[in-house]
Amino acid sequence: MNAATLIALQEIDTALDAIVNKRPRLAEVAAHQAATATLKTLRASIAAAEGRVAAAQAAIEAAEHASAELTKKRTRLEAQLKTVIAPREAEALMHEIATINSQRGGLDDDELAALDSLGEGEATLAALQADLPGGEAQLAAALAALNTANAGLDAEAAELSARRESSVAQLTPDELNHYQQVRAQFGGVGVARLEGSHCSGCHMDLSPAELDGVKSAPAGEVPECPQCGRILAR
Ligand SMILES: [Zn+2]
């Protein structure tokens, strides 16, 4: 058994596993998520302010249109008033004109309120839009930092993978199979070291007879820890 190669392979695989675990926990991931959320909130606020501005503009237009219609009607009634002779008819027309004037007053109030709302909405929108370039720049910077961090891990992983290939090339197919089985069985760490009389995998002491068994294993065989079953490299 090529004990040194198995230990090296185990160390490489452990380091590769650590990189996989590290990726989602990078500080850059959290920073990127925070910048994304901030920008999303900002864009939602901008959309809400735009909606408020549009609603105010529509209300102003509606009030102006209704007011223009009433003015047309009043002009018609005023022309009619000049031609009537019967006082009762004139009175009825004047009453109608007064009603129109009062309705127009109500529309003017509506338009003023909508103008206020428009002014406030536009001021809010302008302030929010001013924050947008900063938010976008922050997200771009966070993404760049995340990409840099991931590229660093990619490079580490590539270097480890190259070393892994050369370690694997030094093992027989049986040794490699056995290694992969115990690695899967023990959740990633299938190779332990014999440290004095104890196994670095399960931390159990081997009896003198077990120790002799491990130490006297023939060169071609892969000794296992009699306690936990990990490959025991000497
Ligand atoms: Zn053990």
C-alpha cells in the first residue's frame, strides 16, 4: 500500500471539501446579497413614487377635463339665458349656472390637492433616483469582489485537482476504490494515521495484538483500523 499517497490524497480531498463548504459562507456572498436587497428595495420605492406621480397627473388631467366640459356647458346656458323671456325659465337657467360654478369650485379643490401630491411625489422620486447610481455602484462592487473571491477559490481548487490527479495515478484501481469507499463511509475522511498505538480517526488505542496485525500487513495490503475500519496509514 502506498500510505504516503493515500494520506496526501485524503488531505487534498479534505481541502477540496473545505473549498466547497467555504463558497456559500464567503463574506463577499453576504455583502452581495445585502447590496442586491438594498437595490431591490430602492427600485420598489422608485416604482411606488412613480405610481404616485402618475396617479396625481391623471387626477389633474381628469379635473381639468371635467372642468372644461362644465365651462362649455355654462357658456351654452349663458347664451340661452340671453334669449329667454320667461322669468321662471331664466331663474332655472341661473340656478343651473350656479350649480356648475359650485361643481367647478370642487374640481379646482381636487386639482390643487392633486398638484400638492404631484409636487411631493416628484420630490420623493427625485431623492430616490439620486440614490440609484450609488446603489448600483455598490452592487457592482460587491459582485466584482464576489467574483474575485470565487476566482481565488477556483484557482486553489484547480491546483488541488491537478495534485489529486497525480496522487490518483500512483494508486492501483483497487486501492483507489477502497479509498473512495471508506471516504464515503466516514463522511469524507477515510484515511487515518497510526499515531503511536492509537488511530487518528477514531482516537481509540489498538491492543498490542491489533498493532502487530497492522504493522505486519504485507506491502500490497491496505491495513484498516480494527476499531473504526478506516484505512490506517503508517
Ligand atoms: Zn480508527
